[in-house]
Amino acid sequence: MELLAEHKIRATRGAVYAALNDPKILAECIPGCEALERTSDTELVATVALKIGPVKAKFNGRVELSNLVPPESYTITGKGSGGAAGFASGTAKINLIEEANETILKYEVSAEVGGKIAQLGSRLIESTAKNLSKKFFSKFCDIVDGKS
């Protein structure tokens, strides 16, 4: 599954980059996030509870940041296991483009799922992924814009 999108944020590129690396902000933005903890400069661990169609699962996962080019871009790679519900893994390439007093955040995501989740069908999984992404970036933009 592939997702491409961009969002305009009323903040400098440096502020957006800093927010994307702040575990407190990320935990607040990730739908269903129960815990998010930085374990090193480039690694985080997370617990996220999600419902995808009829399947509810608590995912425990690891996130690694690589290809860091502050404040322009980086790559996020994550893997999570939801026990009997299955697993999810993915990579997101994030690019930040400064434009006047705004930043355009572009991302390209590739993801895989397996187990019971994969049996739900690609249309439901893609629709859920888009919805979760929309919720994340809506909340993220509100926080960085100072609305939240």
C-alpha cells in the first residue's frame, strides 16, 4: 500500500521538524497512542490500540529515524505486532519545504500488513490508513499552528 500527501503548516520548517521529533507531540497526534518513548536519538517504542474494521488490536512497535537532514527531511521506519491480529510495518519519507512563513510537509508512505488484518481486504485497510493519517496530520497541524 502506498500513500502520498502534503500538508501546509503555518510554522517555520525548523519548528515543524522539531515538532516531528518531539515524542510528547507525536503521542498526542497518533490515534490510539497509549505510550511513546524515545529510547535513543533515533529510536522510539510505542503502544497503540486500534480498531480496523471488526479487528481490535494493541500494537507494540519500534520506530527508527534515519537519513536525517535537519530541518529538511528524514525517513521513519516502523514495525509493530498486534499479536493474533497480525503485524504492520512501513516506511515514510518526510520532506519539509519552507515557503514564506509556512512549511509544506510532504510524505510518501509504503506499508505492509499481515495476519487477520490482511484478511480484511486492501480497500478497508487503505481507507483506514488514510483516515488515521488524516487524523494525525489534522491534530499535528493544529498543535504546531498553536490552535491546540
